Amino acid sequence: MTEVEQHNLLKNRFRGYFPVVIDVETAGFNAKTDALLEICAVTLAMDEQGNLKPATTIHFHVTPFEGANIEKEALEFNGIRDPFSPLRGAVTEGVALKEIFKLVRKEQKQHDCQRAIMVAHNAHFDHSFVMEAAARTKLKRIPFHPFCTFDTAAISGLALGQTVLAKACKTAGMDFDGKEAHSALYDTEKTAELFCRIVNKWKDLGGWPVMPEPENDTNNN
């Protein structure tokens, strides 16, 4: 394997981290008190040319945990009319996270990565809800880094001059349907596509792989 091919392995692209794109829909802004209502995860892979691409998608509607606060304004924003409707086909947050974590650990191992890292738009929000739900359900094997994230809002601000997901996607030349927005499934898929485009564009511009500097020839000093 050449040095460039070695650099193009996913395990070497992000310092051993396995990137997983996450989006959540919630019943408010407080991760400790407000309900988690929907969650989606998209894992990523890298092809032989070193281009990042979406791999596997897993998605759940989630039933509010017992005693959860539900803000009317939040439901109006995300379009979830009745979080308790059986028509949603929702599962408990414990079931949702257990299945997502299982998939992440499996693919992380396949890519020989050391740990998963969450990729999200305004990542602190999504990360806080996932971590609080994991603590509530007493899940121990959490694959994600406890505080590090890749925030596509910040990355898009640098690369595209836009921090709003819809505007960043359009600036990157992607389609974005505002009517589909604020669905965890749609937003995660778009965030994954956006992150991959920015990472791949950086490579095309010569920013990756970062090859080590040649050692100084002491004979020429």
C-alpha cells in the first residue's frame, strides 16, 4: 500500500475517529427536561480515491420519556403534531439509541477506527440530547466521544460563508427542500451530503492528504 493509499483509509483521515452524522428532533431546547422525539444517524465511508460518502442510514421516531416536558412551539416547528400517536411507530429512546450505537460500533470496528465522533449541524445541541438520553436509559457502551464533535455549521461558515443548513446546502450546489426540513431523516441525509462535499472539496483543492515533511538532509546543512 502506497503512502497516499494509506492516508486515504478512513481510520487515518480524522485521527482515528469514525464520523457519524446525527440529527435529532425534540420537544424543546433543554436536553435534561425536554423530550427526544426523532433521531437519525448516517455512517460514512471512504472510497479508494479518498472521497468521503454516506454509507448506512438508521432512523427512529421516539416516544417521549416519562415526565418529559413538551413545548408547543417546538412541535409547531418540527411538525410533530402528536408525539404520543401510535401512527408514528415510535420506540423508546433506549431502543433507538441501543440500535444506533450497535450499528456505529460495528462499522467503527470494520474501519479500524478508535472511537466514533458525532457530526451534526449545531452539534452541541444534538450531542447533548443523545448523551442525556443515554444517561437516562443507563446505556454504558456509548461509542461517541463525550465532548468532541464536528459541527457542520462552523465548517460551512468557513468553507461556504453560510451557517444555516439550507443556505449552506444551496451554496454547495445541493438541492434542499424546505418542506422536508426539520425531519431528522431529511436533515441528517443533507448534513451528511454537505459534510462529505466539503471534506472532498478540501481534498480536491490539495488540502489532503497532508504528507509529512521530508527529513532535513544534514549533509546539506
